Amino acid sequence: MVNPLWLFALSLGAAFLLPLVDRLGRRIALALVHGVTAAWLAAGIFWLSILLSGGEAMDFGTAGFMAPLAIVLRVGLAEAAGVTAVALTGLLAASSLTRSLRDAPLGGSMALLMVLMGLSGIVLTRDLFNLFVFLEISAIGTYGFLGFDDRKPALRAAFKYMIAGGLASSLYLIGVIYVYRLADTLNLDIAASGTALSGPAGTAAVFFLLAALLVELKPFPANGWAVDAYETAHPGVSAILSGASATALLLALWKILPLLGPAHLSLVAASGLATFAAGNLVGARQDRPLRMLGYSSVAQVGLVAAVAALARLSGLGDGGSDFAAMVAGGLLLNHLLAKTGLFLLAGAVEDDRARGPLSPLALAAAGILSAALVGLPPFPGFWAKWRLVRALADSGRWWILALVLGGSLLEAFYVFRWLGARTKGEAGEAPVRLGIRGAGPVLAALLLVAAGTLGGIRGPVPDLLLWAPWAAAAVLFLLDGIPGRLKGILSAAAAAAFGAAVWGRLDGLGQFFAVMLLGGGALFSIAALRKGGARRGLYPLLSAATLALGAILAARTPLEFFFAWETMTAASWLLVLRGRDGRKPALSYIVFGLGGAFLLMAGLAAGGWDGGTAAAGWPGLLVLAGLLVKAGALGVHVWLPGSYAESDDESSGFLSAALSKAPVFALFALALSLGAALPGGPWTSRVLGWLGLATALGGALYAVYQEDIKRTLAYSSLGQIGYILLAFAAMDQAGWTTSLYLALNHFLYKSMLFLAVAGVIQRTGTRNMYEMGGLIKKMPVSFLSVLMAIIALSGVPPLSGFGGKWLLYSTLIGKGWYLEAAVAFFASGVAFLYLYRLIHSIFLGQPKPSQSEVREAPAALVLPQLLLMAVLMAVSVFPRLMLDPILALVGDRFPTTLAFEGSRLRSALGYWDGTLTMVVTGGVFALCLAWMLANLHNPQSVRQFNIVFAAERPLRPETTHYAWRFFEPYRKALGFLTRERAERFWDAFGTGAASVGGALRRLYTGNGQTYALHVVLYVAVLYLLLGVL
Amino acid sequence: METGILVRVGYALVSLFVITNYGLLLIGSMARISAKVQGRVGQPVWQPYIDIVKSTAKRNSIGHGVMFYLGPVFRLAGGVGTYMFIPAVYGSVLFRNFSDSGDLLLVMYFIFFGQLGMALGASEGGHPYSAIGVSRGLAQMTAFEVPFALSVIAVAIQYRTLDITAIVAAQQGGFWNWTVATNPLAVAAALIAFLGMSMHNPFSIVIAPQEIPIGPPTEYQSNLLGMLQTNRAIFNGAKLVLYMNLYFGGATDVVTMVVKTFLIYFINVFVGQAFPRFRVDQSIRFFLGVPTLIGIASVIIAAI
Amino acid sequence: MLVDAAILVSGFVMIAAGIGAVLARSLLVSILLSGGVSLVASLVFLLMGAPDVAMTEAAIGSGLTTVVYLYAMARARQPDEEDADPLGDAVKGGRR
Amino acid sequence: MSILEFVSRINPVAASGAVLVLVGVWGVLARPNLFKIAIATSVLETGVNLVILSTGYIRGRTAPILDSAADASTAAARMTDPVPQALVLTAIVIGLAVTALQLSYAVRLRAAGGGSSIESYGDEKW
Amino acid sequence: MMRRVLVFLAVAGLAAALLPLALGTGVPEAPGALATAYLEDAPGDFGAANVVTAIVVSYRGFDTLGEVAVLFAATAGVGALLTRKRLGIGDAEPADKPAATEILVTATGLLTGLLVMFGVYIFLHGHLTPGGGFQGGVVIATALLLGLLARPESKLSHGILSAVESLSGAAYVGMGLAGAFLAWGFLDPRVLPLGRIGSLVSAGSIPVIYSLIGLKVGAELSGILDALKGDRE
């Protein structure tokens, strides 16, 4: 192993000689600086490779002596990783720093060298006083570094930073000397091995050490000085502070953990968690990106510290240090790379006057970094968080679990809010390109991808099939330059290929849903061919989301499931964000998506999926709740309409028709894992039923009042999912059959509707129904498609939709859910309102002159619709095509009440013969048609305005196309039902959180002295707590 | 039971013929009775026949598009179909119609078939009144469906079936077995709903635009109007038969059927004459108020 | 014990000087008092048998540090009165 | 336990050092002048140095320097603890470095037109 | 008012934490095992009479190297912060110009020389007597300061200062490496013969290292004063 002392000699030698080297030219000096950092990196990687392949940790003494007499450095796995991380951050930041360092006095470059060396020293040393020296080296380096490019805000911040730093180092010294006094050594290992520190004096001495390190870790509320620095310093400096510095300090904390007693550890945990919560609360109030990242930094560091302390405190997880290393280390690695990258990126893009959107590469980097920060798969934070949550759940620490997940959600909220804003940029501005400054962020992103992927594949998710979404996204992203239509075909092919690959390993339920989920993906990939051009981003995301849906079906373990689930959430969120006005809806989509996912995660982690006793209890209920959020049950549906409406038209269709079935699948899978039962007992079923019903009614009522077609369809989807939930909740053969039948039907007709509507919007350029009219003549196929779809959707015989209604009411009445049945009847009546309006306002009534040039939709939309119409007719004439597989699927888990007699389906209460109904209706219709035609004398088509209009001739279609606020009387009567209570509730919830954050952030007065006061008060309070604990 | 398909079609046509004539006469006579009540002479009983013949015989017709033509077809098919799915006379092979296609639920939903088609056809006419009428009609429909559905549910609970034939069968054996005797609340709810369904007063605001010239079917005339008028008779008859089956013990022969349905219809018209019109929002709130409560009560009674 | 007493007396002197340094309105007085604290501390160090430290404290703590303060005061054009010029921009001479 | 005994148990260096630390902290927190903060920090550091050295204070012992008269074998019995001394040496120099840098910032801030009170540097907040 | 209360509470809290520790640990009766080991072994190990020096330069020499690095970083920081450009001092404008009398100039000239020699003496004897590189360095810096005061128009030669600083620092590191390669570890002074305890040429390379430290510290402190004076480009 390389002796680390060589590296210190190298760093110091280079630093001391730098003024001389600088005389040869600044470039050479900078090359030397970066070269030294690279040497550290090489050494770190070298150590890592040795230690990971089974090498032992090694101690290196100085002056020819070892531990008690001399200072000892240790190279173990954690140290090697720490050194690597520090050097890596230094090199990543170089891309952004180099130019500034070139223009500033040499002191900047020296400071960089010193900071990095100091941090490495903190990581390596085993001597408490030597640790102090290295803390001071890095501190002084940081002080100098903060102001090196002479920006005034940074100068101000640096002064504040120094005050707090001075207090911390004084505390540390006091601690060190009393440790020496009591334990008679400065060496960590010797100090930890004895009992000299276990008395009250020892506790107090260790407390001072700990307090100093905690203050250096920027705990809430004693971190204003740090946040100010993060905000104002050169982004490269902030990156190093947030990444490298935090890593080194956390390792220092980790080192002194053996000295700490349980009370100390509790303090660390409490302080860390409080910091995590408060940092994220305040961060959510930030609109300045760098400061926001600063708050996020302190929050993350708090979490890692808390995890490390908890792991030691009571053997969280399996109790081994392996757990702490994996979780805290994983979180730290994730934080390090993501935050470094984000600081560099934000510095680059926020620095510019340019307010335009980001270039694709920058966008990809920003997306990866943000997603990693939030802990989305497949990044290291995801794996770490999973293990953490699992361990917390195992040990019953629900409050901590809730806090961790809640904080993460807040973080997701503000990070993605920023990302959304940056993605879109301001209209009309040139795209922001990163140039050389992009090297750091892009590299950080790539490292995150590599680390996460390797960690996942070699760890908990070795199944390569589950990685297909990411592979597809990556490949299509790299191919993003090729013509869009080619990519669309590739995307559809990927869905088909994936389907073929997983088909064999899916059970019946999986195969049933695979048809919808993967088929839907392929269908809408094809539909996307309607437009040429590159359509950047669409296909990679569509393909990733589709394959992620497939992966959800194919997952075997809870973690695999959750992995695929979050992949799906992330990909679909970006699809929403891609929409023209997708920013706000995408934010609410991801926040609710992740909120649901976190509930799911908590439940899964607590064993909510294992079919054990836990699953039947409230871990299972948590899973259920998470799925309901994603399904958009009333109350947590607020994310749904906006995101369905604002995403690209094919994406909306995909979301509504296909993706919305993922939670349905999961519900069935959950119930099946419990032996066809719901967690929590019979009441769950009852409550879920009513919830589904409320969703059905609410969705329909909301849909009635929309002016925007896609919103109408979005709410309609909501309502339909409500019926699916309702039927599912019945938990008997008829109910499940109904639920699956409705799901498949919904897929069929909602696909048709979205395809048709996509064509309409593409041709007319508007989504407002009242701005259309009379399109039946221009777009007959689309009209027919919509007509069939709404007949099916409304449940009017003879199309297959009636089967759904018949099954539903048979289930409900058979089950004894009479009131539910009545409300369902009302809800399905309400559906007529919006459906009629949909077809009337768009296709019937008076055509608009401005739309006289409108043509039928492109073939890419029409052909799938024709196909779907054929399928719909087939299953309407022969319901057994659909119902036989479903009945087989549901099997004999429940007492059998449904059975076919020939073409007649018989329930406990009645019967329905779809084929005969179709024949009779067809016959009657033919008869009537024949009569009509036979008596049609001399029919003449009249001009547009040739109507009987109260003795007037209208001149403008606007006066005769009654379409705007179509159901006003209805609103008058029942509008009170559709007041946006859920929206208001969540708004109030958000406002509440925001005002807490707002109150907390009042602590950050900007006064350096107040910050110092916070530091001292923090220490005092901590000491009092120590006494209490 | 197994009858040749051609024979069944033949029976169905006979049944249809009967109900058509009966429906027309019913409308005619009811108009006559109304007139008498109001002290007018009124139209002849066979006036509906005259209207249809006149319309159908018109030499010219104008159209606004395919859907415009298809609207009345849908409408008439809806009316005929609804009737076809109801067994009109209990135990009669002739009047069994195609009731083996589905149970009560099929009938309830098939009612919408014609209304939907009509609405679409009327809409294509491009007249704003059509749309207004439809919007009002649909809005009101959602409301009166609630007491009706509750009442149907009560019936289903009571007889443990949704099969109309079985429901009728269960009511055989005298007045005290009829639903109207066993669960009068269900019948009350259903009858109030019927007022809305038939768009009689006080729930006739829906067809108010029609009165200016003539409502959702504003643009219709000639043959197309004739079909609508025909449908009115058949559809009315179908609904009355359905009510009779559900609440009034059904009928074992045609005469009973005629008497019972006449009386049911008479009640409605009578009530209709006594009340002023509701606005749409008023009628919605009305239906969701007391009738719904009655319906819920009926369900509770049935369930206990 | 004599040493202890001397140390205690020095301790009181230092504390008094320290409080004085914090309270004094004149920065110059403050600086000198703080230097005085260091000087007395170096005396204490000497009494404790730490001549190395005493030398260092005397040279750096009370000597050089004081000089640095004085230079910095001059360079910053900081008025001697502590409360003077609290919000800045009074130092404009010759600057943009 | 007599008062004398009690007093004799108290480490006089540590006591004065600790009080000086508190005085320094109080100064840092209470005086808004930039230079005053630096001065208070210096007082604080001196206090810390006293506290450090106090742990090496052994009554009646001499400095840990061998003279030609004494040999190493008896040294340990006569001399005080050298370790805190070594540490304090380092701490003093570091303290100087920090003070110098802090003062430079004060000078730089003033040169940029800032005030002499730290309250005038609160632009970054919330 | 609120603020004063909080400050009081904060200081009181800190006092609650600090005072029991400071007062409760009392006065040690004898050095601990580690201190005893140093006292007993240092002369034998390194041949240094001053045990503190032995610890500072050898046993814990790595700390001292770090300490030098701290001072170096601070100097660099001060130098970067307080350039003439950043301080807004024009090119022609001299920094400060207090009047100096002829006598003072002559006297300080003499004194400067003496002080420099004294400084050198201190760090050369660091292993024997109290004092060492740092103290000597301060004395040297003081000497240069006096020179500055006497002749304000004179400027220190940055080139020379910087070269001295760089080279002595590099040489220090070099001595450390020499210890590693020629003796038993990094900064091991036993690369030179240990000599007789108490003589000037003894204690291996300790005097060399301390001298280098002295030069470096002297140069750095002068650099700080120089920068505060406003003479940095």
C-alpha cells in the first residue's frame, strides 16, 4: 500500500513550491494542483482496490514510532473511500474552478490544495490532536477559498463562517485536552479501548469533541453561516464544501463514534434528524437555487450523521458495521456526487444571464443529479434508503421512518421544482449550454449512474430484465438525434421484445396486465409517429416508462417491485414534465407519486408484501395507501388531472390508459399475496369500496365542468379507476371479475378516446371544446371512434361497456352494497353528461370557419383506432373472449357466482347474454334504418346556418354553438359537490409546511453574530439534553 | 322454451305491433282526457296516427349530416330494443320478446341507447336549442335515476333476483304480493322518477326548447319526425310495461297489461297537471331530496 | 502554594483585562488589553514550568498579534470608536 | 473539607482559563464590531490555551528540559507534563493564523465599503 | 433585550458545560504514562534536551508540519485578499507614510540586524533551551517589521521572501522524506547523528528542521504584515 505520508509530502511540497512554480505560468501551477489531486485520487482508488480485494487496513506511524508516542495514520476501507471522494470532488470541481483560479491571485490555488489535503488528513489520521490540525488546515483553506475570487457576498459569508469556525475549534480543543487528561492518550483507538472516558468528566470531555464536530457538520439551527457560504461562494467552492468537506467531517464523526456513549449517540441522532427535517422545510421555501442546495446539503449531512449514530446506538439493521457502512456510506456517496454535480451545474446555469431551457446534455445531467439526490432508482441513495427504511421499520422506529420519508419528500419537492423551472427555461431564450463547465456535472452524473447500477446489479437486483427500462432510456437518449419516427418504432419494438422476454415468467395476472401495460406502451409509441421531427426526450421516456411497467409485473421481491415502481414514477414524471405547460402538473405528479411511493416503501419495508402476519396488519395498509395515491383515489387525486392534461397527447393516453393500471395490478397482487384478502380485515374492504365509489362519482362530476378535452378525459379516467377500485374492494368472484373486466375495457376505450383527441388537438390546435364544433364531417373516423368509445364507457348496450355495468351492479347488489349500487348508478349517469358534451362540442353542432381546413387525423392515430374499434366490436359480440380468461384468472379463490351457459353469463341475481343483445340490437337497428331509408324522400343537405332559429338567420357559429359552460344548471344544482376540497386541503397542507419553513427560516437572519449565538445555544441545549438523557 | 329463431322474430314483431298501436292509442286518449279535464274538446284519439302518417308522407326532407339521419334510427331502435328486452306478459311465449338477452339491468341501460343517439342526431342539426335541451335532459336524468335505481335495488333485494320474469313470478297470487303492497316506498320513489323520465310536468323544462319550435328534435321533420313520434309510443309503452312488471304484479294476459299500464300512465298525467314546472337545477335538487330519501328507506325496508 | 496564589492573582488580572477588552469602547484599548491578557498568560505559563509556551505566547500572542491588529485597524481606516461607522460606506477615500 | 482544601483542589489555571473562554464567547456574541469580534476571539483562544496547559500543571515541577546536570532517568520525577505544552505551541500559531485571516477579511470588507458592524453584512439570509 | 437574554443563556449554558469539567478534574499529581514515556525516552530516542521540542519536531512532528501548513495557508489567504488592487490602492500611492527621524532609521537598522541574529539563535537552540522555530521566526519578522516602520517607503522584496518561504518549506518536507528514507519514518530526525545531549550539534536533524521552520515562519509572518501594510500586488 502506498504510504499516505508520501501524498501529504507531495501536497505540502507542491503547495510550498507553488509560488515559485507560478512564476513559470499559472497554467503550470494549476496543472500541478490538479496533478496532486489526481495523485490523491489514484492513491485512493489503489487503496480501495486493495482493500476491496481482501487487503487488511494498515497503520502508518510518523517519526519512526507508532501509536501512543507518535501520530498514526490509518488506511482502511472507509478512509480509502473518503480520500477517493475528497479527491474526486476536487477534480470534479476543477472544471468549474479552473478559469476563476487562473484569474485570481495564487492564494486561491493554494487554498484549494490546502483544503483538499486538510480534508484527506481528517479522513486518515487516528490522532485526536492531529485531527484538530487538519480541521484547521481545511478550515483556513476554506476561509481563504471562500473569498478567493473576491465576490462581495462571499466575503461577507466568509467572515460569518470564520466566527462559527473559531467557536467550533475552541470547543474541540477543550474536548481534546480533557480526553488526554483523562485517558492519557491522544490516540483514538487507545482512548476508545479504555474505560477512562466513561465517567461524568469523560462524558463531558467527549461531549466537547462531539459538539465541535457536530457544529462543523452544520446542524440545525446552528448552520446559517454555512448556508450563506454555500449560496454565495463560487459554485466550485460550494461543491467542495458540500461534497468533500461534508464527507471528511462525517468520517471524522464516524471515527469518534467509539468514544461516544449512548447519550452522545442519541444527541447525534436527534440533532441529525432535526437538521434533516428543518433543512428540508426551510429548503422548500427557497427560490434561490444555490441556497436551496445549501439547505439540502445540511439536511442530507444531518441524515447521514443520524443514521451512523442510530446504527451504532442500538444495532439498527443487522447491527453490524456493514449496515452503517452501506447505508450511511451509500447516502453519503449519493449526496457527495449529486450535490457536487448540482452545485457545479447550478452555478453554471444560474450564473448565466441566460434564462432559456437547458441543452439536452445539461438536462440529462440535471435530471440524473436531481433524481439521485432525491433517492430515485437506480442511484446509490435509492439502495441505501431502502435498507434504511427497512431497518427502521424492523426496529419499530416509525417516527424516524416518517421523518425520513417526509423530509425526502420535501426535498423532492423543491429540487424538482427547481429542475422543472430550469428544464423549461423562459420562452424565447436561447438554450443554455454548459461547455467545459459541464464536465464536472456530467461526470458526477455518470459516476452516479455507474455506482448505482453496479450497486444494484451486483447487489439486491441482479435480474437484468428489470434494468431494461434504464437501458432503453439510455439507448434511445443516445440515439436521440435520429428521426423521431424511427425511434418510435424502436420504442414499440422494445415494448414488444420486453413483453416476449417476460411473458414466460409472468403468472396469469401478470400476463393479463402485460397486455394492457406493454401493449399500451407500444400502442402509444406508434401513435407518437403522428408527428415527425426528433421529438427529443419523448421516446426514451415513453419506452422507459413502458418497460418499467413491464418490470413491475416481472418483479419477484418487494425491493424489485419498488425499484420498478419508482422507475416508472420517475419516467412518467418526466413525460409529464415534457408537456408544454407541464411544469406545475409535473411537480404535483412527482410529489404525489413519491408520496405514494414512500408510503408503499414504508409498507413494503415493514413486510407488507410478504404475505406474513405483518402484511395483514397495517404494513399492508400502508402499501394499500401508497397504491391508492398512485391510483388517484379521491382526496389524493389532485395530481392527476393536470398531469394527464398537460403532457404530450400520446403521453396522456399512455398515462391514462396503460399506466393507471399499474396500481390496479399491484392491488391484485397485494390481495393475492394475502390469499385473496385485504390487509386490515373487512372494514378495509368497506372503506376501500366507498373510496372507490367517491372517486367514481367525483371523477365524473369534475369531468362535467371541464372546458378542456384532456381534463375531461383525465377526470373521466379518475372516475373509471374509481369503479375498478369499488369492484375490487368487493373481494369476491364477481367483484374481481368486474374489476379486471373494467380495467381492460377502460384500457380499450380510453385509448381510443385519447388517440382520437390527440388527432383533434393536433388538427385544431386547441384543447378547449368550445372552440371546436362540427368536426364530424372533417374527421369521421375519429368521430366514430369517439362514438363507440363513449357508448362503451357509458355502459350502454350493446357494446362491451354494458358488461362492466352489469357485472358491477350484480356484484354490488349480490354483495349487499345497496347504497353503493345506487351511488354508482348516479355516478354512471353523470358520466353521460360529460361524454355527450365531449362528442357534441367537438364533432357536432356548428363547425367553426377557422377549422374549415381541418383534415382527418394522421394515419398513426387512425390505424390504431381502427384496430381498437375492431377489438371493441369483437369483445362486445363475444364477451367470452374477454371474460373467459378473466374468470379463469379469478379462478376458484372465492365461492363461484358467475358462470357462462353458452353465451349467457349468469350471476346469482340475473343473467346477461352479450351476443344475443348484440344480435337483437343490431336487428332492431337494421329494421329502423331500413324504415328510415325507405321513407327518406328527396333528402337535401342544407347549408350550415340553415336552421330554424326563431325567425332569424344566425351568421356566426359562436352564437349557435352552445358549448361553453355547457352544464351550468347542473353546476347550480350540484356544484357544491365539486368544490375543490382536496386541492384546498393539500394547498393548506402545503401552506402549513411552507409557513413552518418560513418560520424556521426566520432564524437565518444573515447576521453572523446571531449565527454564532445559534452555535453556542445549540451547544448549550445539547449539553442540557445530554444531562437529561 | 327452445323456439326457432325465425318464429321468435315473428313473435317479436307481433308483440311490437301490439305495443306500437297500444302506445299510440294511449297517447291519443291521454291527450283527450287531459283536454276534458281542462274543459277543452281536445284532439281525436287517433291523432298520433295521423301525425305519423303525415310526417312520413312528406315529400321533402332536409338533413345536416349522417348522424342527423342516424339519430332517429338510434332513437327508434332504442325504444324498440327496450321493449324487446322486457317480457311484456308473464308466461306468454308470444310476448316474451327477447328478454333472455339480459335482466333488468340490461333494460335500464338500454333505455339510454335511444336517448344517446337522439341527442347526437339532434346535435348535428347545429341548433343551439338541441344542445340546450339535451344538456337539461341529461342533467335531469342523472337526478331521477337515483330514486329509480334505489327503488330497483329495493325490488332486487326483495325478490333476490334481477330477472324481470322472476320478479313478476314472485308477485303472482294477488294484490298483496305486488311490490306496491309489499314495499310501497319503492313504488313511490319509482313513480316520482317516472315523472322525470317521461318529462311530464313538473319536469318538462327539458322539452321547453322544444316548445319554441320543437326541442332537441328542433331540426327534425318529415320521415325522421315520424320515427320519433313512433318511438314515443313504443318507448312509453315499454316503460309502462316495465313498471307494471316491477311494481304492479305484471300481467298474465294482454288485457290486464293494458289496464294496468293505462292506470299507471293516468296517475302520472294526473299528477303532472297539478304542478308547475321546475327549473332544471330545482328538479335535480328535488330528485336528490325527498324521492332519494324515500328510495333509501325502501332499500332499508327491503334489506331488513 | 505560592505559585498557585500567583497564578490566581494573574488569573483575576487576565479576567479583568479580558472583560475590559470586551467592554472597552475604544478599539485601541481593547487591543492593548487583549495583548495584556496574553502577556499575563505568558507569565502564568512561565510559572507553570512551560518556558517554551511562555515565549511563544509572549512573542505571538501579545506581540505579533497586537501588531497585526494595529496594522489591520490602520488599513481598514477603522475609527477607534467601536460604534463609529456601523453601516459602512464612510470609507470612500480614493475608492470607486 | 476546609475551604483551603477545596481551593487547593481547584486547578487555578483551568479556572482562569475557563472564565476567560466564557468572557471571549460573551464578547463574540455581544459586540457587533468586526474588530471586536476578532479581539474577543483572541481572548477566547488565550483562555483555551490556558485550559490546555492547565492539564499539564503539576505543582512543584520544572520545565521539561534536561540540563547537563540531570540525566534522563530522574527527569520524569521532576518535570511537568510536556504534551500539553507541545499542543499549546501548535494552538497558538494556528490562532495567530486565524486571527490574521479574520482581520484581513475585516479589512477587505471595510475596503469594499462595508460597515464596521457585523449587522451590516446580512444581505444573505433566509 | 431578547438578544441579551439569549446571549446570557448561551454563555451560562456553556459555563454549565465547561466549569464542572475545568474545575472538577483538579490538578494532576504526576504526569501520566504517556508524558512519562516522553520524558524518559525523548533524550534517548532523539538526543534532544528539550523534551517539548522533541515532541513538537519529532514525535508529533506531523502536527507541526500541519501547523506550518496552516500558517502558510493563512498567509496565502491574506495575500490573496489584500492585494493593492482589491484594496483599491493606486499604483503610485505609497501605502503609509509616517515620518521617521534619522536617528530612528539608524537605530532600527542596527536593531534589525541584532534581532535577526537573536531569532536565528533562538531557533538554532530550540532543542536545548526554551524556544524554537516559531519563536525565532516571530523575532525575525519583528526585526523586519521594525525595518518597515523605520523606512516606510522601502518594500520588502517579495521575491526573496517568497523564495525563502517556498524553499524552506520544501526543505522541511524534504527533511521529512529524508527521515522516511534514511531513518525509520517520516520526519524522523535520526538522519543525522544524535550527538551528545545538550550540545548544539545534537538531536539529529531537529535543529535543521527547527531552523527551516524559523525561516519559513519568519518569512510568512513578514508576508502577512507586508500584505496588511498594503504592499501586495
